[in-house]
Amino acid sequence: MDSQYDVIIIGGGIAGLTSALYCEDRI
């Protein structure tokens, strides 16, 4: 279960970074 939780955290972090880059590109 710990490994799955780590994957979710990592996935969320990557999604946050990509979304932030997209927001900067739009601006």
C-alpha cells in the first residue's frame, strides 16, 4: 500500500509541474 501511495504522490507532483508549465505558457 505504501508503494501505491508513493506513486499517487509522485503522479500528483508531475501533474502539478506540467499544469504549472501550461499555465505559464498560456500567460
